[in-house]
Amino acid sequence: MTVTLMDFQADWCGPCKTQEPIIKDLEEDYPDVEFERIDVDERQDIANEYQVRSLPTLIVENDDGVVDRFIGVTQADDLEDALQEAGA
């Protein structure tokens, strides 16, 4: 099963910069998870598809669809729980 963590962010977003090292640490701990950084200024189409209205927004999904959604800076423990729930 494919598990993906989508990180909706923008260069001008301060909280997104706070979120970045948390995501980088998770990438090392979960090598089988696909991590996608989506700049909402460049990919507004994807942001609209997932109804992203605030940054950062983190979405964990697997082959069955969206498992969890987080708005704002999210701690590693919460993201790890969602990744494990998704099958990572």
C-alpha cells in the first residue's frame, strides 16, 4: 500500500518553515512513505482539489484515500500516528 504525506506550503509562510525540519526528520524515519511538498503558489490546482485554505496543511493518504488532515504546525508524534494508521 502506498502512503503519502502531502505538505502544502509556501515560501512566504513562517509556520511552514517551522514545520519543515519536522517533515525532514520523518522522511528519514519513514523511507517507504512518499513525501510531497506542494507549493500552493505554484500548484493552486492541487490545493483547490484538497480544499487547502490555511498553511501549513498536511494530508496523509493511502490507496483508500485521505486518512488524516492537519492544519497548522503539527508535531512529529501526531504525524507518526497518522502515518501508522495509513499503513506505513
